[in-house]
Amino acid sequence: MTASPPSLKIRMKVNGDSYESEIDPRMNLADYLREELALTATHVGCEHGVCGICNVLVDGRTVRSCLMLAAQADGREIRTVEGLAEGGKLHPIQEAFIEEHGLQCGFCTGGFMMAICEMLERNPSPSEEEIKDVVGGQICRCTGYNSILRAVNSAVSKMSASRP
Amino acid sequence: MAIEIPKSLAELPTTEPRFVGRGMRRVEDAALLTGRVQFIDDLVLPRMLHAAILRSPLAHGRITNVDTSRAEALDGVVAVVTGEDARRWSYPAQSSPDGWGVHCIAGDKVHFVGEPVAAVAASNRRVAEDALELIEVEYDALEPVADPFEAMKSDSPRVLDAQESNVMMDRTFTWGDVDGAFSQAPHVFREKFRWNRLGANPTETFGCISQWDPMALDLTIHGSIQSPGMFGLGRSASFGLPSNKVNIISQPHGGSFGGKGGTRGCDISCLLSRKAAGRPVKWIEDRGEYLLSGGSQAWDRHYDVSLAVDANGIVTGLKVILVDDLGATGEGYGAISAAKPLAAFTGPYTIPVAQYDLKLVATNKLPCGPYRGMGPPPHFFVLEQMMDIAARTLGEDPAEFRRKNFIPADQFPYTIPSGNEYDSGNYDEVLNQVLALADYEALRADQVRARAEGRLVGIGVASAIEPGVFDWNAYAIVGMPGTGVPEGATVSIDVLGMATVRVGFSLEGQGQYTLVSQLVADYFGYEPEAVRVVQLDTQSAPPSFGPGGSRLGVAITGAVLGACVRIREKMSRVVAVLMQTEPENIELMDGKFLLKGAPGAEMTVAEVAGTMLARSDLLPPDIDPRPEATHVWTAPGRTPADEEGRAKSYLTAAHAVHIVQVEIDRDTGMVEIQRYCLADDCGTRLNPDTVEGQTEGSVVQGIGAALLEEYVYDADAQPLCTSFMDYLLPTVFDAPKIEMVAVVTPSPFTPLGAKGCGEGAMHTTPAAVMCAINDALAPLGTAAREVPASPNRIWKLLDDARGGAHSSSA
């Protein structure tokens, strides 16, 4: 039996770099990033949109990359964990997670960092409730969330201190 | 020569430890946070294929035909395997109890929903899953059994054809004159409890890449594997290979909590690789597969518990009848979870005699696996409910009732009736600390006011033991052989004085690589960044079990310090030769070898290492010139189990008391945790930040157990929880602020006095939350005896208590 799959050409920017690919139309964005672009910092936890581990930013908004087809990201700008640290320097959110022990196994952390990144870019001084709302969109099985909340608060102070 | 491993921080060769005993930035974090750690699904090997597994939709049925011809013809499909291949090329899984394993792919019969019936290896996962849809399997449905009490009846459908009944084990263990204690007791309390199935759910599921070498006839397996050495032995048994023909390379992995499982999927990927002429085959379990048929489920228990109490409120006897529904087979080692309570059967109390009537039963559900705590958490849930029932009936405060039954601080080491020895503790002090932290009297005063307003506010006080540093002998009663679990480490210092430590376990989240660098840094006067930790595969690493049974922190401390001591001894001899003195005159302190009584006569560790490696010609011929040593640490003094299962098993006994305040919503049955306080004592805290992180995470897992998490099956053993929409994990909204305080009673038996603490609060939290719920419900004359205490269950209790519609229609 032959199954010559249809293919689709897509273009997108990921962390500032331009990519053009021929893909299987049914490929989701998480698989595209991981398999086609070898950007494996985006992890996959449940593949049904609940856990939030695969969060990436699409045109600045947090998206479950397991629920979005790669084709839907055609022409968009994607940001992933690989784009957080710049020039060998960790992003303040990453620094904050280290200082506050906001991670243990580290598998889910990228998803949290991307959602937190979106929140802080929109609102540099979020309320406790807003922070909980964003952190509440995702599952971590190791930390019990207390240290993640501490990390977000620390990131807020770091980022506000670094603003002119 | 015997190796003297430092028993306390003061014995380290440093003026003041700069790293051990303190929190610090974890050495593993930068790589994790930038996505540079390679998890199993990030790894791609040349010519790699991708596997997908076809699973049984029936809980019980005969397979009458499997037709794979259309799947084999699909473009991109390289290999298809069925039960026939499994029978030809592999053996039934090792199991506990023995004889309860089956082949990794079902042959004649399926035993639970999700059991593999065929599998495909193809050019990518999407094609492999397409191919599954082309496989035709015909079944004759058989009557399933979902209830263990039905399964024990002689006319029940039999789960395994090869077994004569569904009862895997039925034995009563009696430790002391239990009948006497109960017949003489003025107060005897008896109650039934139900603990429903739940499980680990690490955020990363299991995955592996297996490669069968058709020429060398050996197996190489990369995977997200918690216990690589053990896993390798299991695979060698599955495939009838000598143990040195299986090499396991464990990738860093996204948590485990005992529930990584993966043995069936791994064996299937090995079969596929063999059929695909040795191409590597990747199998990544998806979340649906994990929830349905992975290492996801544990502790499906029905308890009937009795407590004997004397006229002074002292508990004089404990009887536990446990019917443990292990699911279809013993392949997941769920039986171990029923055996482990022997390591702490009577909790922190002086209860002198006890009895355990243990029934392990097979049903047509997923075989149970391990989960954090490995069995004692449900045991302590029932023990602590019994303590509260006794205290409440006798009109005593639950905190003080526990206090007078505590093992006194001067009684350690203390041997409990089920045979284990607790190393040390100060239970009174732990209780005092948490009572002060919570301001217990004020909490009770608030509760009186809340009750007067008609609010259902409850306070739970629960206390439990965390057995640490596991040993196989704890599981002797369910057929696990052996005593002793070694852990090794190799420490090497290079020509420029930099240190590398080689270990056999991978990153899992508990921060052990940081601990290793803290230890070496303080021992040889380094900065932790100067210490590199390298993980080796099972054919290269020193003996290693890895994390599990709250053991690795203690065990790796013993291994690393032992290796450091061996290097120090070797280097002292070298320095003595160079300084023309005897080794006894050489002392290591703060990274320098000093000639005693001769200030200024010294060599740095780097200088000694450089000399050894570059100028071995200067050394006497009997000195090994490598500045390197391996030490293999094993818990001292463990004993084989006697006929009643009694052994010195777990080396350490950490202790905790938790105080929880909850409020129950009368209209919805929702439980809100308003205050969470705990005190714990896990001996010397090697890295307090890490201990705190383990504790916080474990509390929230315990809250999930008490309030949310449950794998529901229907009467036909069909699983109803196969997504995160049905199986509820705690989110930040379920996680209270956790207030904690530490008590430190060092262990006299371990390196630096540390006790196992990784599983932690899971031992105490479910009990504490349930105690609080029942304290809230007490004025209504009702009580919750089933976990999770989900809103529907609590609402039904409330409705019954007010004689509501639920009870009248029921």
C-alpha cells in the first residue's frame, strides 16, 4: 500500500530566525519545532492541551504547541525557551527560577517560563491573583508550586530593576 | 583497610563546611532552564524507527485472530510484532509474587484494557499509528472481574490462566501476643477504610530507544529510566541474555516518583528492533498510554483496622486487614507496596504488638506499580484515622494523645514489632515545634468560634515515619530476594587539580548532582563549579541503584565521601614520600595536605594530583599513581528477614508531624485548606533548600491524593480516567502556602548523620488532611473513610447527615 502524504510549504520565524519547510499537513507545532527544527527545549507533557508544558509564544501570545498545527503557525513569529537566554546570559526569569529553586526535574519549566514571559511583557507588575492565574494554567508535579510563585515574584523585581 | 566515612559535618576536613549543610544554586539548573539537557525524546539516533503499540479495548478476552498483513504493507512500516514474536523471543515478565508475569504482548488472552496486542516500527510515529489502524484483532469477550472481593471467590473468572485462583497471596503475620492485647484492652476500635487507585504521573512519560545487535546478540537501551541497573537486569531476564549483554543508558528524565514504569514498552521496542534487523527503535509513551496502561497506578486498597487501647489511653495493639487489588499481574511490583509498611508498621508509636492480614488479589485492571512512599502512605492514613477515632472517643486532644504514645527520645535505636529498627528521633520535640508554629491553641480557639457560626472547620494533627534508605529485605514476604543495595561513585582529580565524579544514575530532579559537588567541594576545598558530575551507562558505571526508597542522598553521600577518603589516604602517602615522613604526619585540611607541626610545609590537592600523574617515577612502586578512587557504599547492619518478615530493613526513620486546618463548604462538599504547617526531622540536612523543595512538592502530591486523584474503573473494569481532564492533578490553586520548621536529630548510622527524605511528606499529608476533614465533620456525627475526599463524596456525607434527598433516594 502506498501512502504518499500530501505536503505543505510553511514559513515562520522562530526566535528571530526564518525557516521554510515542506511538512505533513497534520504535523502539530510542537512536533514541527522538535523534529524539523531540532528545537527540543519545547517539551511535550500530555498532548491534549491540559498540562501546558509545551507552551510557546505565537505572535507574543502563549499557545499550547501540541494543540496548534504547524500549518496554523505559517507566517507567524514563534518564541521558544531557546530564545530566552541571549548572548550567553540567562533571562531574568531563568535566573529567578534558579535562585528560588523553581524547578526540580525541569521538564515542565519551559512552559511556565514562556507563559510568565508573556505575562511580564504585557504587565510588568502583575498582582498576586494574575500571577496565580498564569501559573494555574500549567501542571508541575515536582515543586508543589510554592517555589514557582516565589520565582515569578523574583523575576518581577529583577525585570523592574533592570528597566531604565 | 576499613574506610572511616565522616559521621558528621564536623568530621569533614574543612575548618567550616562552606557548602554541605547549606542551600546553594543547583549545578544542574542552567542546562535544564535553557533546554540543553537531553531528555529521551530529544535524542535521535541514525536510522532510528518509531514505535506505536496497539492495545486491548477489552478488560478480559480471548484473542482469536490477529491479522497484520495490511499494516505490514503500508509504506514506511519496517516491522510489526505480535504475541507470537513475544513468545518466540522473550520470557514472561519477572513478577512479585513469583509466577504472576505475562509476556509483553498478549498471546491468547488479554487481561486488562490497554494491554499490548501488537506493535509497529515505522519511519515516523504518525505512520506507525496509521499502521495500527490497519491491524485487525478478533476477540471473544470474557467476563471481567473488577472487584477484589468478587475475585477472591472460587467461582470468579480467573485473570491468569496459569494460576488456580486470583489470590496472589493470603497470609497473616503476627508480631507478639495480639489476641492477648485485644482481649485485655478496655477499649477496642474497629473501622473500615478505602484508598482508591492513584499514581505518580511525572510530567515526562516513559520513553526509550532500543537497539538489538544481531551480530553481538546484545541490547543497548537509552531511556528515561529511574533505576538503570535494576532495569537492565529485568531486560536480561526478559530476553534470556547474560546480564553483561544489556547496556542501559539512562537519560535525564522529567520526574519519576516511582511511576516511570515502561518495561513492557521497552521490551516491545527491543522485539521491534530485532525484527527490524537491529535498527534502533524509539518508543515514547504518550500521556493517554501512560494513564491507561503505563506505570501510572498504585494502591487500590480496602482496609479493616482495629486498635486496642488501655485505660490510660496507651495503644496496646494494632490489627490491619488489607485486601490489595494489584490488577492483572505482578509485573509492576505493586506487591512491594503492601510489604513496605513492615518497615514502619506501628508508625511513631510504642504499640508493642501488631498483626497484618495481607491479601493480594488479581483483577482485570492495570497491574499496580510503585508510587512515592511505596505503600506506607495509605497505611499511615488508616493508622492516623484510628488514632483520631480513639482520641475522639476517649475525649482526648489528638496532639496529646499522639504524644503519650510516641516512642520516647531516649529509647533509640528502637525495634518495632514488625522487625525494623528506627535509628533515632525526637518525636516530642517535632510535635512541640509544629504546635508552636501553628499556634495550635489559637487554631482550636478559632475553631470553636467558627463552629459557633455553623462553619465546618477542622484541624488535623498527623504524625508518620518515613522509612529511608530502602533494602530488598523489607520486601522478602512478597518474594523479593536479597539484602543490600550498593551505590558507587568514582572520584578522579585531573592533572590540573579539577575533580570529576562518575555515577550510575541520571538527573531526575532531586538535585543529587548538586549534592555530589557540595560533598567533593567541601572535602577537597573546591568551589562546587570545579566539580563535574558525569553519568555512565550500566556497563561502565560503578554499582548503582539510583534514586528510590528515599535512599540516594544518603547512599551517594557514603559513596562520594568513601571515594574522597580513599584518595586522601593515597595522597597522604604520596605527600609523606615527598616530605620524607610517615603518612600519619600528613593531614588534609581546606584543600591542602599539611605536615603536622611544620607550618608552611604543605601541598595543595592540585599539586599532589599533578605530581602523581606527571611524575609517577618519583613514587614508590606500590603506590597507585592515579588520583582516583571508587567507593561502593551499602547500608551497614542489614539482616535477612525471618519467617514473619522481620528484618533490619530501612536504615533510617525520618519523622514528621503535620497540622492542617480545613474548611468544608456545606453546599458543595469542597474542602479548602486554610493553613498547612509541618515540622520534620530527617537528620542532618545536607542541602536544606533541596529538602524543602522535596517537602513542598510532596505535600502537594499528598493533597492530590487526599482530595483529587483517582483512577476510576467501571464494573466491567473499563478505565474511565484516561486524560488529565478525568485524572485531576493538583494545580497552584490546590497548593496552600506551606509553613515548615526543621528538627535535626542526626542518624548514628549514616554518612554525616543524614536520613532519607525524598519521599517525605507524602507519608503524612494524606493522613493529616483526612484527619482535618473528619475533625470538621465530627459535630455532624459523620466521617470520611475513603480517599480521595472528593466533593461528591463529602457532599453525600453531608447530605446523609442532614437526612437529605440523596440518602432517602438511595
